[in-house]
Amino acid sequence: MIYLRLVFESLRFAMQALRSNLLRTLLSLLGVTIGIFAIISVFTVVDSLERSIRQSMSFVGERIIYIEKWPWIFKGDDMPWWEYMKRPPATVREYRYLDETLENDEGVAIVSRRGGNTFKYLNNSMTGIMMQGVSLNFNQVAEVPIQIGRFFTQQEIEGSRNVIIIGHEVAQNLFPQGNGVGKTIKVAGQRFTVIGIMEKQGAGLFEGLPTNDKNSYVPFGAFGKMFAGGPRGVQPSLMIKGRVDDPGLKNLEYEVRGKMRTIRGLKPYQDDSFAVNRSEMMQDEISNLFSIIGLAGWVIGGFSILVGGFGIANIMFVSVKERTNIIGIQKSLGAKNFFILFQFLFESVFLSLIGGGVGILLVSLITFIPMGTLEIILTPGNILLGLGVSVVIGVLSGIIPAVIASHLDPVVAIRSK
């Protein structure tokens, strides 16, 4: 009960401090409000940006290793660009070898891509569509969210049949009147039968990045009949999905490197003739970028919070001065030092929480501002962070005045009035 009494009295004294000199208190709390607003708004925008970017880059996939000619990120690599050009592209033979021999994977696929295609159906047409030629177990490696229809069968893949799965936006443009499954469309002079339509993905944060809405899949062999391969043609990539129990895909990467060097006949002293790219590479770079931005948010908001902390400390020193006589009476009636200490400490925390709460409220108002494809969301984690920082500032600002008040001599304190 004594702790409940402490909380109640501290809250009452905090409200009295607000009412007794409203302008002074509001100006003092303004620093905490601005500081919490700066920190939490930066974190909220950063989290929203990071989430939107990751969603826009969902085409890369999770726990996937890509075998390609070029690395995605160059880190201290002195190899000249023409050496990368000499590297051979991935082949169907390598795909089958990895599919049969790998042990630390959940699936292997081969895929070729070509953008800027034009699809036609009767009088309707659409340009700028990505076409991908995929192997049978591509849907085990990457997500193919089919809304209507189905994925390819083994007979369709092995027979290189002209069947196609199209994105939601493609279907809306070619078949505005109804379902397009079973219809025949034209692509580069070839006729393809639509067997599936993917779910709507929506616009991403950045234009130009691949999206399933303007994407399409055909059997790998059918793609090869349309577009030439080789050094100057469309070059396929190998995709290997790692297991959940392989953190960082280290075991899979080591195994893939060994298998690829074996099938390509590389000597121990020779460098890899392929690049091993992981989806985590981009995610790590994104995380590093936003961690720097988050640090900048702490620095910007930290100065405002520091000013706000001094403001609250000033209020608490004034409160101790104004209530010195009351402290002496409380001590003469048997109040312990810790009672006086916690009374002022709780008051300081409550004042800081009021300033922090206003700052979080201002951040929540930002979430209602329309920002195009970017959706700003104030997460519970950021709310708790803001309140936690407010509590810490309240404790640090009020600890010295509270200690001074708790160690006042009751006789001297009573005579002070």
C-alpha cells in the first residue's frame, strides 16, 4: 500500500507542478517532447522504409543462393571486369548435377530472365513484361503465389510446352472482361496457353524493380526456343534454397562451391569461375545503411532530450525548494528517506513521461499523412522505446534533487518557511 500511496502522491504533486506554473513546465517539457519525437519519428520512418524496401526486393527470396557470373557486391576484389566476362554461364547439366548431389538444400532450380516483352490477346496488348523460363521445382525454391489455375506439370516442363503463368496486372490488361485461364496469348510470335494467374502483389517502393504483377513464367525449354543463350544471349542462373537449420547458409555455400568446382574441373590453385550470391547480402547492406540512419536519429534527438532533461531537473530543484517545509513535516511524522526519495523520483518520471507521451502522439499523427506507396507504421516496439527513454530521462533528471530532498534535516526544513 505504501508504494501505491507513493505513486498517487507523486502523480498529484506532478499535476500540481504543471498547474502552478503551466508555462514554465510546458517549456521545460518541450525538450523531452522534441527529443522523443525526433528519435521515434526517425525510427518509425526507418522501420517503414526498411520494411517497404524488403517487400520491394522480395523477388530475391529468402535463404536462397544464386550461382551466376557476376557477384552482387564487390568487396576488395582486384579481378578485372573482363575476367568476369570470360566466366561460363550456368548450364542445365550443372543444374541437374547439383539437384542430384546436394544434401544441405531444400530445392534447386534453373531460371532465365528477359524483360521488356510484349504480350497480346486479340486487340489487347501490354508491354514491359518480365518473362522467366523456370525448371520443374522452381516453386520449391521461390514463391509463386498462384490465385487462379496451377503450376507447371513435369510433362509440360520436360516437353518444353508453350504454357504460361502470368501476373495479376498482365491478366487485368489482357483479359479485362474475365478469367484468362485457358486462353491463348502471343509472345514474340509464339502462342502460349495461360494455365495460371498469380495473386496481386501491389506496387513497391521503387519503380523498375521486378514484381509479380508484371511477371510471367514459362517452362525453361520453351524460353530457350524463343531467346538465344550463350555469352551474348540470355544467361541462366542457378537457385538453391537452404534449409532452416543451416544458419547463414554456411554449410550449403561450402557444399555448392565444392560441387561447382568439381563439375567445372577447376584445379585447387584456380579461382572460382562463378559467383555465389546470397539474398542475405542485400539484406545485410540494407540493415547497415539503416543502422547508420538510426544512429543519426539518436544523435539528433539526444541533444533535445539532454535539454529536456535539464528542464525537468530545474523543475525538480524548484519543487524541492518550494516543498522544503512539507518535507520537514513529513519527516517529523516518521517518513523515511526512501519515501521522500521515491516521491520526488516518481514525480520526475511522471513529468518526463508526459513530455514523451506528447512526442509519441505527434509521431502517431505522422502515420496518417499519405506518402504514396510508403506506409508509415508506428510499431509497439517504438512506442515502448519512447516511453522507456522517457523513464530513463526522468530518473536521471530527478535523482539528484530527490537525494537532496531525502537527506534534508527535518528541523531545518520546518524552519525554512
